[in-house]
Amino acid sequence: MDKHHLYFAFGSNLFRSQMLERCPRSVALGRATLPDFELNFPLESRKWKGCGVAGIRRADGNKVKGLLYILTLDCLRALDEHEGHPNRYKRQMVFVFDEQGKEIQAWAYFPVGVNDDKFFAPSAEYLQKILQGAYENKFPKAYLEYLHSIPTAEPQD
């Protein structure tokens, strides 16, 4: 039997249809919160040149909202490949809290070799995927407003 893994999505993988394309056997469990971290965009996109992709970094007192998925080992490997693990993003365990306040250990992806203070504005299309995922998973209004406040940029040719 294939071992299952928990994965905490916080960027464009919040968007369920995208996640199902990448990992057809993934199952969304529900919303979760990663305490003492914040969403950032420290890594330039390979797809949208000059624009950023999401990462997370330590930030005491802040919270990242996300979605927990159950993944098969094959799905986790496919996601590793898509995320460029271990060279572009590295997969690490984090402790998140589900909607009932239960602490859960899950995988998350962290950008590798970046300056966490660097900001590459995401493309509007990329940010829209994050927003679609946040809306379809009924994220809190304050977090939706925060996501809407993130500035975007046009991809460079």
C-alpha cells in the first residue's frame, strides 16, 4: 500500500484544479494555518520572467493560511519534480494547525538560496491562481484582502 503524506499548500497549489493536474490522486483535507511565518515572493518565476512566485519565511506573530492535502508517495515525488526539489525549492516538515486547532505535521516547500527580503511582484495571472484557491476554500476575509493587496507585475519578454 502506498504511504500517504500531508502537504501544506500556500501558493498557486491552493487552486484545486491546478493541484489535480499536478497530482491527480491528491485529496484536499481543509484549511490550515502556519504560525510564525509569512508569505513572500523572493524567487523569480521560470514561467513569468521578471515576476515572482510564492515562498514562506519565518516571521514571529504572523500566519500563513493554506490548504492541507493528502498525497501518495508518487504524487509527492511528482510535486518534488515540479517544485524543483531540492535545488529551487526544498521540502521540509512544518507544524500547522487545522480548523479545529489540532497541530499537524506536513510537508511544505521553501525557496532555496534566496534573499528573503527580495520581492519579485507576482504576475496577475499567478496571483489570480492563489486568489482562486483562497476563494474556493473560503479563506477568511482579512486574508483575502491581504492577498488582493499584493502588487503584481507584467512578465518580461
